[in-house]
Amino acid sequence: MSKITAAITAVGGYVPEYVLTNQILETMVDTNDEWIVTRTGIRERRILKEEGKGTSYLAIQAAKDLLEKSNTDPKDIDMVILATATPDMPVAVTGVYVASEIGAVNAFSYDLVAACSSFLFGMSTAAKYIESGRYKKVLLIGADKMSSIIDYEDRATCIIFGDGAGAVLFEPNEEGLGVQDEFLRTDGVGRPHLKIDAGGSILPASAETVANKQHYVFQDGRTVFKFAVSNMAEVSEKIMERNGLSGEDVHWLVPHQANKRIIDATASRMNLPEEKVMINIDKYGNTTSATLPLCLRDYEKQLKKGDNIVFAAFGGGFTWGSLYLKWAYNSN
Ligand code: UT7
């Protein structure tokens, strides 16, 4: 019997309707379109405005899009992994609610938290369940309502993040397509540089933490940028080396969309021309766990069976890594 590999067999996505442009941000904080575009590549982002709707709403829409497009019966799904940094609430697992709402009544589910690398690490996790032979359909969703943890008076963060969700279905493949290799890394040195101070077990919520704005994301951008540029490029180069891939062999880079300059540096180290790099940061900003699957959603029609795809991400913790996958289908 040939070895089972874990292939992506369907893709879906969702972004909310409300568009927060650089021009609108200019009226909210001391910033300008030119600075944002040249320093980050972002022109606009989507925000989930409706009260009472959280990350689960985004995740459900993305999952439904996938189910509809691929004609998948939710009852056939064995497992739902929700990659997120912004669960609906602590304790009650958001992925479980999402699974129930989409009708995945035979699945078990949990949330996977690794900041901006959540989806990448989720791909690794989903692939292992498939490769074990025990599960046939694993739905991996990356979703974040970043607007729920951003201070719209802090220009260092509010210009970067947006809301969105993407989903992929993993299934067994016997042609050798799907996940080939991964190189995942973490380092606790990153903890002070990208975090939310309060609301966790160290500093529970209080009137004081709210007054001090400690429930919002803090980012020391310059330090994170330095680590992200060198580490994302390094792991991407490493996975190519390890698998004997040159720039010509790689059809696509799917990079985390945190900053266009980080993406360009990674592509350059991999010897990839711009047209092989998936980019949608201009439209959505940094949607944290949703950047990679939203890229797949936007570029799906251009992907061909057998394409060599390298995924790369970097996020809080620090967490980062790369993953090499062979695309399993032609979408046209
Ligand atoms: O996804 C998780 C991982 N996150 C990342 O990978 C993000 C990594 N970091 C970055 O992308 C960048 O560091 C930022 C986009 C956050 C910031 O860009 P930067 O080029 O590192 O800017 P900086 O923080 O070094 O600031 C440069 C200047 C400063 O002014 P002075 O001190 O040189 O006078 C800032 O005060 O730009 C100023 N500045 C702004 N100006 C206009 C900072 N934010 C803004 C702003 N608008 N929004």
C-alpha cells in the first residue's frame, strides 16, 4: 500500500463587508496613506462591525463557503480545527460551536493557538491526523476578529490588522500529493514584543486593566520586524534546501501577510519573482490566522495539480515556520 499523504482538496473564505481604508484611518490617528502603503503595503482592511458577532461568525462563513463550493456533506467531516488568536470567549471552545453550527455533527473539534502562525501549525496538525489513517476529512479554519483586540487610537497597530477567515479541507492522497515537509520553530524570547498584557491568568481583567488599555495588542514593531524578516526567509530557504528545490521548482510562495517588505525579503532569499508570490495584504491587512487560507482562496483558480507550494509564517511568541505542499487539484 502506498503511503498516505495529506492533501488540500477544497478551499473557502470570508471577509466582512465593511472596508476600513487608509483614508479613513487618517481621520482617526496621526498617519497617512503614503506612510502605510510604503511601510506595509496595506491599502485597506475588512472589519466585522455588527455587534454580538465574533470570530465564530467569520469561521462559519468561510467553512460554509468551502462546503458549498466542494459539495461536501458536513456530516462526513471527522474533525474541525479552528486556528485563532481571538476565540469568541475563554473556556467554551470556539471551534466546537463552529463545528455544530455548520452541521459537522460527527466531528470533534478544538482551537489551536499560535498567534500569526496558528494556521501554519494547524496545517501540520491536520496533516498528522490524515497521515495516521484514522481520519478522512479534517477541516482546518483560520479565523480572527482582530478588531476586537486593537486600540484604534494606537497608530502602531491599528493600521496593520483586519478581520477575516479562510478554510481548507485535508483528505488522504495516494498519489504523493499534499504535505511533503515542514520546518516549525518557536522561541520565548518574543514574549515581550508582541502580546496582550491583561485578560489572561497572569493579569486577569479589572477596572484598572481596562483603564490602562491592557486588553489591546501591544507590538514593538521594529523588533518583531527584524526577527520576522530573518526567520521567515531562513525557514523558507531551509525547506527548499532540504527538499532539493530551486527557485524555478517552486511555483508559489504563500507568505503570512504581515508586511509587504517582509514578504519581499522572503521571496528574494528564495529567488522567486514577484508573480510567484501570493499577495492580498493590500486588500485585507494582517488577518493573523486567516492570511494563508485567504491567499489560497484568492489564487485558487491559478493553482494546478502538482504545483510546488511553500507556505511561510511568523508570529507572536515567537512562532514561525515553513511548510512544503504539492497542490492536489486543478480548480477549473
Ligand atoms: O503578524 C505578526 C508579526 N508582525 C509583524 O511581522 C509586524 C512587523 N513589524 C512591522 O511590520 C513594522 O515594524 C511596522 C509596520 C509595525 C512599523 O514599521 P517600521 O518601519 O518598523 O516603523 P517604526 O516603528 O520603526 O517607525 C518609524 C517611524 C517612527 O517615527 P520616528 O521615530 O522615525 O520619527 C514612528 O513614530 O514611523 C512612525 N510611525 C508612523 N507614522 C505614520 C509609526 N507608525 C506610524 C503610522 N503612521 N501608522
